[in-house]
Amino acid sequence: MTTEQLIAVEVFALHQGVEPTFVLALHERGLIDVTFVHEQHFLQPQQLARVEQLARLHYDLEINLEGVEAISHLLDRMRAAQREAAILRERLHLYEGEVDLLG
């Protein structure tokens, strides 16, 4: 990925009204990925929605970083459970279809 496709953390922070240190703190906690190129930190475009969501939790709802981290992990687990439930529903429909064909 070239640096033209990346968003500088400082630019993102300025446009979103957040501190660059907040974005870097999210990275240090393993909540987002930050790319380091030529002594500058960058975000990948696919990270923007997640960083914006975490920033809203912190700045709008005044949730501290520990709370943001806990909420992030719970949301990740919820999404994984939803994906698994969807897969299991698809399998169930396949098995129900096979039973109908045999019956």
C-alpha cells in the first residue's frame, strides 16, 4: 500500500477533532492498526470507521480508554457470534432441505 492511500494520523485527528495521541493510544492497546512510514503515523482507509466509532465513544460519551477497549472487545465478540449464527442458520436450512428431499 502506498502512502497516497494512507491517511496521516495528524490529518485524521484534525478533521475529526480528536487528539493524535488518542489515535496512537488506540493503536498501543491493539484496537487499531497504525502504519509507520518515514517517521509519520498513518491509518489505512479501512480503519477509519472503527477509529471514528471509538472516538465517538471516548469523546461524545466520555468513556475512558479502558472502557472503550472493553466495549470494543465486546462488540468484536458480538459480531463474531452473529457471523457464527448466520453460518449455523445456513447449515440448518441446508439440512432441512435435505430432510425434505428424503421425506
